Amino acid sequence: MIDPNRDRQTGYLFRVGVAGNERDAFLFDDTRTDVNFDAVWESATHRDSLGWTVELRIAYSQFQYEPSEGPQTWGVNFKRRRVESDSESYFALVSRTVQGRVSQFGSLRNIDMPSSGQFLELEPFFAPEFFQAPSNPQNPFFDGTDLDVTNPGQFGLNLSYGLSPQFTLDATFNPSFGETEVDPAVVNLSAFETFFSEKRPFFIQEARIFDFPLNGRSQLFFSRRIGRQDLQGRPPSGADFVDMPRRNTILGASKVTGRTEGGLSVGVLGAVTQEETGKAHFQDRDETVEFVAQPMVQTGVVRVQQEFRGGDTRVGGISTALNRRLSGTGIDELTDNAFSFGADVDHNWGGANDRRWNVSGQWAGTLVQGEEAAITRIQTNPQHFFQRPDTDRLRVDSTATSLFGYQWRLEFARQSAEHWTWFLFTNANHPNFAANDLGFNTAGERFNVGGFLRYQDIEPGPVFREWNARLFVDQLFRRSLLNDFFDRDTWVRAHKASAIRLDSNFEFPNNWKYEFDVNIAPRTLSSTKTRGGPLMTEPAEYGFSSELETDPKNALSLEPEVGYSFRGQDAGSEFEAELDITLRPTPRWEFSLEPNLSVSTETDQFVTSLDDSSFGDTFGERHLFATLDQTQFTLNTRLRATISPNLSIQLFAQPLLSANDFRELKQLRRSASFDFLRFEEGRSEQTSDGLRCRRGQTCVANGRRFLDLDPSATSDFSFSEQDFNFRSLVGQVVLRWEYKTGSEFFFVWREDRASRKRIGGFRFGRDFGGLFQTGSEDRFTIKVQHYFDF
């Protein structure tokens, strides 16, 4: 581990195993690790009668350092992990009762470094792709296969240029990311999008410089918005066949990163994605039309952080900008411009090697601009729901062409101690805060306070080698709390969410580990359950989880886990069981299986909302819910085979079976409650006047559910029946061969199978067999990139 700037905050880690397997990482913020760092370096190991030795060869260009005329002093540490005894040995001990890792490095003196620091690395690559999938003979766009090795889109270039020993320019042109691991499949019935972490090499390298976390997984800058796969344009309605691009092409992206001698870290990133067009075909008039599937987008990010007091204090700022070229695209529900800006401060004290206390804070703002339809869409999306009828503080402004909002956060912690540590925080989101154009955020308007209290004992005893327990509390309120701060009913109506959690972890002398968690979420009022309708009671929830981990150094290790939770007011329950099985027959091979089964019942699963001015208790709308019985099974499978340090194979496969049975249709009786009007199930009957539900108020016919509010007349409303079974298989095999230091050959095979059937019930044999009755989409990619170092 090397800290070339001796800033006690950042460093580089290089790890080698006796079998020659290599790993590297970037260390930052003294305690955090970025495993996505990927340097070009070499190593060799040797065994003899005394044990084994390792030699590393790392070019100066692979890390940034401060130039100087005289000898330098770097931070350095060496660590050896002995698997047999599960022990670690250090050159400079990293104490577990002291906050920090890099700050505890030893010193390496009298180092003479080159002062220029200039270098040039080029990686041209060629990445042809063959695609095969089921086809329709009438589809004019796709005949079942697709291969074009002459397309310029198969060629690209990665570039890295050392501007100085401290700053590096990285750029990519027409990048290809076919070798990155696929995202797992999910069934998402919530109002919010699913978070998937960034995996593309260009964006994960030096990504920590651009970090500006908000709450949870929320981020002010989320690089997956660049070159997105979920294109935002829509084909014309009524088209029989659509040819949609699979992703948004990145024309080019570049970034400059580094750190000055005075402790100023700088990151500047820019990217341009091209306009994507699709085609739609109408059979009845034999016509094909083009439409814009994604507008051209330009993005930019600037992040700076200045260190003081040897890195114990840091002050930073960030600014992001996004511009879409929407003119002539026919897309009016996307913003033209989106800006965000923020400032943060982090202050530690208690000594350079004992940062016992910490106070930190941040402020972030967002400004979005666009047509009235675009700003209205933001005001009515799940992060905002300004259309809620029972709020006096939120209103949809359908004439607005811009929206400005902000959020802030304060934290105070005792982070180093032998036994007791704690953490307190408070934060707030303004209702207009909108970060999802270039960031990721699911939190709406809120004010919350919380913290945790943690106790640890790392002194080995007869029962435990070490153990710790943590009590975490978090309380969220809506801004309506300000209506009458001293009124109890105001506090009840403003209470948005609540969490109380007790985590405990135990490690035994035989290296086994056990974890037990208890969770309580008291009853609150949700502002999202009705999807833009009035408040609704969120019943209290109680749960626990228990996890055991056997000795991970064994050839076979197991990690069983079970969890159970239930909700008050007969709102449902969930049981989940998982078993992680890891097999390591040799140091070079690792195989893991993660079967997971969850069975849940939720009596308040949202279905749809219907306008009905006669129903005033929920403000002229009927909000329909159902009892959802969901059974879901997944089997994450991984194989990692290191044939040699330069040749490896990785496999990932995930079958997913999900059965979703919607029953007992009901309607919210009144706002801010958990009371329902329940509809009796009947049988459909076709009459001369239309369809009726006989002996009931709801029935199913031709894949649609009908609702009769007046038994003497035909059905009043209808919508798609909700029952479905989702079957998915996502798999990928990646062969990587580093045929020359820094030069790589990849062969990638990716397979996708997915089907959706209107069944509802779960039968493992039927649903698993149905996976292979669905045609597969297979993608084969060969990528060759050659490394030139000048």
C-alpha cells in the first residue's frame, strides 16, 4: 500500500496471491476502498523451502504524485494475510480502535522521483458483435440475426495522457462495454426505479473524485445516466413493429483528475451522446416512419476538494450540467437543461493518527429548465407528487418552465474509541429538489433526524473472538410539520417514515460468524402509496433476520440466512430464506450458488386510480388496491476460474421465477386511513347492453378486470388484469486473456430469456421449465484492445 502524496487520505493497494492472482484498488477518504481501480502492472511469485516471495513492477504512470527537486517521503504499508490461520501481519499496525487506514501508514524516505510525469497510453480496440434472437417473418427490421463487422461503431479508442505527475487526462471515443457484468433481473412493483451500480471501466476509474452522496444510494452525479440503456423517446402509437436502438451511443467522454501540491483535488468530466433514431412500421398502410428514440445529450461535471490541516479538514464543491437537443425531436416531456451544484465540508480532530471526532455537512441545489410539459412531469412524478389533494403546501404549476430546489445534511460523530462510538445526523429535502436528470434520487420532500450508537469488543475471549452491536434510529417528517409545530395532530399527519433497528455481529474462535438483526417501523402516513392521491396509513412493521457464516477459508463454506417480518392491521407478512454456497477446490477456482426464496403477502398493493367525482372521501378519485401473494425464487450462480494470472473465465447466471397473484380487490375508504371498501368477486356475463359482473362487483373477462359499482347496470370501469408470472434467465460468460501487459482479448457470451404469463400461482417445475420454452436473445462479442505506452 503506497501513499505517494503523504496526505494520509489517499493511496494505492496492490495485492498478489501465492498462485499469482492479482488485485489492485484505490484508497481514499482514509477509510474507503475503490476496487474498480485498474492499473497496468506486473508481478511474479516464487516458492522455495522457506516459503514464497513476490516481486512487483509498477510504472510511475499508474499513480499520481507530487513532484519535488529533492528526496521525498511516502506513506507505505505491507500486509500479509495467512489464510490457514486467518491472521494478518502488518509493517505498520492498523489499529481497529482508531479511525483511519491510510493515516496509519509507515514512512518510506529518500525517494527520488522523475519531475516530468508525462506519459501517453493508447488503447485502440475492435469489438464486433453478433446478435441472435427469435424473429417474426413479418418484421421488416429484424430477421433473427445481426452481424456487421465493418460498422465504424465497432472501433474505438481509449487514451490516457499524463499532463504532469499530478494530473491525468483520460478519454474514450465510441467506447464499448460489452465485457462488463450484466445487471440482475428484478421484479419492481414500487413507484421508484431500481438502482444498479456503475460497472463500465471508464466511469468507475477515478469515480471517487466525483462522489457527492446524498441520502442512502442517492447521488448528485450518477454516471449511468450517460449512455443510458432505457431510452426516453417513444414510438408512435399503434405501430405493429418497432426498431429501437439497444442503448444510447457515447460519441466521446473525457476527464481530467489529479491533486495539487497544496492539497486541492480536482475532477472534470465531459461526455456527448448521439441522437438515436428508431423506426416504426404500420402494416395496414405498409408505412415505415422514423422517430427520435433519444436526443443528443451533452453533460459536464466539475468536482473540487481542498484539504487543510494535513487532510483532517476538507472543503469541497461540485457542479453538474446537462443539455438535451430537443428541437425537432417531438419530445416535450424531457427537460432542456438540468443543473446541480453543491458544497460539502468534513472536519476531523483528535490527532493525525486518532481522528476521534468528526463533524460534516453538505448543501446541494438543483435547477431544471424545459417546456411546461417537462416541468409538470417532474412535479407529478413519485419523488414529488405535487398533485396530492390533501396538502396545502404543494401545488402543481402547469405553466412553470423551471424548478429550483435544494437539500442539506449535518452529521456529528465519535468515530474512534475502544468500545463506544456514535453518530447523529439531520437533513432536509426541499419539495422542488430534482436530481434525476444526471443524478439518482428517490427521496421526496422530507425533514429527518437520526443516528446510531455502537459498542464493540475486539478482545478475544473464550466464547467470542470479537463482537459488536448497533442501535440505529431514523425519523422522517413532511414539511407540513411547519403548519403547527406544537400541535400533536400535525406531528401525526407529517410523520412520513420511521425505522428502529438493532444489529449485532459475533465472530467465534473457529472463524464462524453470526449476525442477528431486529427491525421495527412504527405506523406512519405514506404520501406515495396512492401514487399521487391522498395520504394513507402505513401500518407498523416488525421483523428479524438471522445469518450464519462458516469459516470462509475452508474449501466449502456456507452462509444460511432467514428473515421474517409482519405488518400490523393485518397488512401482510414476508418470509425469506437464502443459502450462499461457496466452493474453492483450488486457489484458482471458485464456484458459488445463492438460492433465495421469498414468500410474501401484502394486502395494500396499489392497482390503479379511477376518476369518480361522486366519491368525496378520497377527493373525487377511487384508489384501488389488492392483496398480493408473491412467491419469488432466484439462483445467482458465479464461477471464477483463474487459469493463469493472465487468463481467466468468469460466469454469472441468474434464473428468476416470480409468481404474483392479485386478489381481493378493494378501494381506500377515506384518506389518512387503512380502511377499505371490499368488492365481492363475481362472474362475467355478456348482455345486450354490455358486460356485467354477476353475483359480485368485480370479475375478469378477456384479460381485463371489470368493476360494477351499480349492480343494475353494466360495468363502470375496466383495467388490465394484474396476475402474472415472470420468468427470466440472465447469463454471461467472459473469457479474458491479457496477451501482453495491458493488452487484452475478451470473448463474451450473454444470454437473456424472459417471459410474462397471466397465471399468478407458483409451481417450481412448471415455471422453471417455462424458462427454456422461451426463445433466447444471444449476444456474442469479441473485443481486442492493444496497449501502447509512450
